[in-house]
Amino acid sequence: MLAAVLMVSQFHIVTAAGPNRKEALDAMHHAAKFMVEEVSCNGGYVWTYTTDLSRQWGEAPARKTQVWVQGGTLDMGNAFLDCWEATNDPYFLECAKKAANALVYGQHPLGGWHYFIDFDKPGLEQWYRDVFTNFKWGMEEYRHYYGNCTFDDDVSTGATRFLMRLYIATLDPAYKEPLDRALNFIRTAQYPNGGWPQRYPLQYEFVHDGIPDYTSFYTNNDGVIPNVIKILVEAYELLGDERNMEAARRGMDFLVAAQGPEGQAAWADQYGMDLKPAWGRTHEAPGYMPRYTVQTIRALQDAWLVTGDRRYLKPIPAALEWLEKSAVAIRPDGKISVVDRYEYGTNRPILRTRSNRVNEEGYGIWEWSYGTTGRIRTINLPDLKKEYNRLVALSPEEARAVYAKERQSMRYTPGKVTPEEVESLINSLDERGAWIEELSVYGMDITKPSPPGVKWDNQNPEIDDDHACDKIPGISTSRFRKHMRTLANYVAQAK
């Protein structure tokens, strides 16, 4: 009996036996064409869009002339490179280059990037005043427009990595100069002691709520220093410039130097020039944090594997001891419960809560106390100890061999998918080539700026976070990358 034929749309026909390679590749073309021709702004993207493309969001509501570097444009550019490397189809390379061209356009003269790129620069500062300053809680990175570049959220490092991936894959000289500028920016922004600030060029003018401007502080928050070290090591390995490895080694040394004193051998999210934990945003009090202690333990283990220098393992036992000592609960399986941060000097758990008060500008005021009733994180301490014990047993030569075997490749590596997964994705494309799914977005009305002293109350008590959201049907660039990778895997394994 002939297999039944399922009509998906005027663009796709899929048999009951499952899609063939051409059907999957056709779906990839259809989805990519919609995103490039209908969704993108000059090759760049934000994070989410309404189904009709009338509204869009990055980390905050965005206007039509804005594209986000982190997430949106990088997700899409890397998705297209994945597709090109999986299929050898030149169309996907052209799509990736359009994303790269948007990044090059938005690159700061010194070589880094801001959170987003706006193709209507004269209107940008007004947008800050009308929208980005209107969140009552958190989001302080958007309350003031500096005009400089950021390492926060893997922005400048992620853009550098994408340009390096594109250049290494193609050797297209058009991307060598912006790549060189980006790497020079990273090295220039490094402090003499090896740390990096959150933003560069250094600025100090946004003093508010009685705390200093934190953007020049040494920054671990959201992986700043570990991400910079990683991109410099990759650049050294791929481009052969000794300056990149020298800067990476100074960064590794900074992590050792920034460890807390005896009894608090941990790491903070940001540090003042005295290498003591410092205020960041108003919801980031000075203190040592389990989250960034785990992050730094892993970064130091990577440093050991990269260099074969055992100095980078020496801080870890005391850090593991601090985690165990600071646990507010220990589970039967050995995993520990911890709070977000612990006070410098006393190691008392710091509790952050929202008050019912606002400051003179209408922003919510946080209250601080000591206690363990706030957000609790779980850390798999047995696994951390097991990994440390595995690595400390290696010789320097063995460490380098492990690194060579386990290091992450910039190139696409195919994974296994089933015909059912691919058929579901093809079936779920609408006639335009869009995947419409339920998404979480900010609900604030960006067309009506708040009156003076009144801010949008973006708290979400259910998750104790600053992301009150609406659920809408829409288009997501991060999910696009996930779906395209699934299709690319299928096409690659069907060769």
C-alpha cells in the first residue's frame, strides 16, 4: 500500500514514513528566509516578536530600529553558521554574514559592543528616558546611557567569538579587521592586575541611591572574567597571537588573587579597587556568593587544564570547604542548600526583600537583613569534589591532554534526531515560515512612558525576580536556533 501523504502547507509535503533530506532542507530554507527577509533589521535580531511583528523585545522592550547583540543577533548568526556547516548550503552562510555585518556596524570605535545596536542613533537617548528607565525593580544597567561597551552577559565576548568563528570558517578578510579590533579592545580593557571591568571605556558618572557607579569595578557577575579568559585562550589557539595568552594568564592570576580570606575563601560578583566585595546594582549588596564561587572553581579548573600550572588548583579546596560550611541545609545525597550571598567578614546569610517604599525617582527600595528565608540555591557539592579530585590527580601533561580532548569546538558538531522530531517541526511552521510558540515577554506598555515618579512594577513574587511577564504567542530567536539545529542534525545525518 502506498504511504499516505500529509499536506503540511503549500511549501512542504511530508510522507508518513518521515521527512527525507530535501524536505528537511526545504523547511530550513523556508524558516530562514522568513527570519532574514521579514523579521531582521539590517541583519540583526532581538529576542522575541509578536506573531504579527508589531512588537518586539530583547532583555527589555525594543523599538523597530534596535537589535540585541546578546541572544538575538548572536543566536541567529550562530544558527546560520550551524546550518551552513551541517549542509554546505551557501545560502545559510550569506544569512550568517548579514548578522555579522549588523554586528560590525554596531561595533564601538574601540572594538567592543553595547547590549544592543540601534540603527536610529539620534533617538536612542530618548528611548532610554521613555522606556529603559521605567522598571521599578532591577534593570539598572538600562537606567543610564553611557555610550560605552559591556562585558556583561557575554556581550562583547560573544560577539568576538562569533566573528572569530566566522573568520576561521571562511577566512573572509572582511571580518579579520573587526575581529582584531575586538580582541585589542578586550586586552586594552584589562586592568594591570588582570581583572576586567563590567564596561569600558571606564566611566563613573552614574552614582545613585547612595552607592557608587559599579561599572568600573572588577566583575565576575554573569561570567565576565571567565568568559573573557575563554575567548582569549581560543584566540591564541586559533590566531597564534601571544598577547592573547598573556592576557588570559593575567586573568587567571586575578581569579586567584580575588579569593576571599581564610574562613571566607569564596568569590564575589564584583570587587572594588581594594579587592573587597563591593556594591553593584541596588539589589547586589557586597558579599561572597556561592554562585560565583562555583563559577570560579570551574574557571580555575579550566586554567589548570589549559596551562598545566598547578597553582590554579590550590584555591579550590578552601573554596569547597567554604561552600560546605555556609550551607543552610545538607541533603541526604550530599547536595547543599545555600543563600545568594554572605556578608563580608561575618559570613552571615544576607536576605534581600522588597519594601513598600520608593525613592524620589520612583524606583523600589530594597531592604536588607540576615536570614535564610529568601531564595535558596542547590549546589551539587559531591560532584564538585569528585571533579576536583579527578583533575588534581592528573600530571601537567595529562591535564593538557584532557584539555585537548574535551575543549569545545567552534565548529558545528552534529547530534542525533528522530524523524518524528523533524516532522513535528516541519508541520509546525506556518505558511510564512515562522514557528509560533508561547513566549514570556514584558507586559509594560511601551507606547505610554510612565509619568515622573511612577515606574512599571515589574516584580514577580512567585519567583522573587524582576521579570513580571505576560504569556503571548510569538516568535523566539533562541528557539529558532534550537529548531534549526534539529533540522540541521537531520540533514547532516542523512548525507
